[in-house]
Amino acid sequence: MHSTTSSLAARTPLSATAVDALKIVIVGGFGVGKTTMVGSVSEIRPLSTEEVMTEASVGIDDASRVRAKTTTTVAFDFGRITLNASKVLYLFGAPGQQRFWFVWDQLFAGSLGAVVLVDTRRLEDSWYSIDRLEHHRMPFVVAVNRFADGPGLDEVRDALALSPEVPIVDCDARLRHSCKHVLITLVEHLAKMYEPGSTP
């Protein structure tokens, strides 16, 4: 039986025919599952800047509702998905803590769109993500990462005051097929926005 390390290392390298790189950013609150999502869906071993949380973060990062979390992203996560022979999708997972929000504008540069990952136990942690994306006029979808039973998608839409055109879907950040569904939803949303006659 192959280990996770060997199976990741054996995955297909970037094709020599790949000429178009598309960039997507995954944002959301602290501990919502962004690193997990990038790792689940990436075809390469994801680059992660996770560091062990120390006593220095006490009083700064609110880990009260994610007590099992022992590491945190301090820059960004990075993964890759090959769409076809010429197109490659690059995924950037943004850090969730407020003290690292200054990184977001750099990550947004050149991005086609974004995924806002939401934990229904902490919906208020999603407001900043949505505000920043709307400020940058960047298309996005909302993905509800279900940690426990919670409000339905319509209730989440109302709580986040989402525009009717913003797609919202359930997901499990641990499962590759679920994360792929989120990304497909975003790509379809982007295609609809930029089709002839539409107003981006």
C-alpha cells in the first residue's frame, strides 16, 4: 500500500502544453477549512505555510470554537488542478486571522474569482471576506463547510445578505469530489458572468 507522500509525489507533473494559468483564491475565517480544501483538491502536493500555534497567539487568534486546531496558515496555501491540455487552475488559500489580512490584496491580484468558505457556527467570520471581494468587484461563490448541523442554504444566504446571483453550495472540505463541485460552480458562475451580453 502506497503512503500519502508517495502517491502525491507520483502525480502527473505540469503538462508542457499548458499555456493558460487561471488563478482562484479561497478565503474565509480562521479555522474554516481553507488549507484542508486546497489539500483535498490539488493534484500536486500542496504548498502550505502552516505553523504550530504558540502561546504568542493567545489573545490574538480566537481559537475558542476550533479547539482542536493546533496549526495556522501564516502566508497562503497553494495547489494546482489541470483543467485540460492547455489550461491550469492555481488555487491560493488565504490566511484567516485578522493579523494576516494584509496579504489578501496581493493574493487577489490577477485572480478570476474566489470561494468564500463558511462555517455556520461562525457566520460573522465571513463578513470581512465578502466585503473585501465586493470591494474588489471580484466574482465569488459561497461554500458552506458543514462541521455540524446548522441553518440551510437559504438561511445562510439571508444571514450573509448575499445578492441573488451569488451561488451558494454545501461542501465537505475533506472530500475531493465535493471541493471539485465547488470549483465547477465557480467556473460556471464566471462563464455566465462573462458570456456575451452580460454585465460583469
